[in-house]
Amino acid sequence: MLKCHLSKIMGEKRLKMSDVSRDTGINPGTIRRIFNETATRVELNVVETLCEYLKIEVGDLYELTKKSNEEKIED
């Protein structure tokens, strides 16, 4: 499962979703879904734009984690 660290990164940089959206041109709804980890797919150009804007690497934004036993049972 992919874990997104956008909320943590934005918190550390004291950025608001509206600021990121305005500065990057990314749709506010897209930022919100990524931030809340409800996005089911994200365009690569959006990931690239976020990484460039935040001055981070893709691996800083997303982390591949193992599913817990509880999550495996629900799937």
C-alpha cells in the first residue's frame, strides 16, 4: 500500500492547500484527495509538480508500506 506524506510535509512547511493549489496550478480537489489519502490515482505530472514545488523527491512524498494482517483480511 502507498502512504502519502503530503499532509506531514505541508505541515512542516506551514503551507495551506489553497496556497499549494494557487502556486502550482493543481486543482484544489486533487490536492485535497492527495492530502487526505483518498486519491485512487494521481497523474504523474501532478506528482512531478508537487515534488518540484516542495523541493522533495518522489520517495519523500510516497512510501510503499506492507499491509497489516487486518487490512489483508478486509481485502
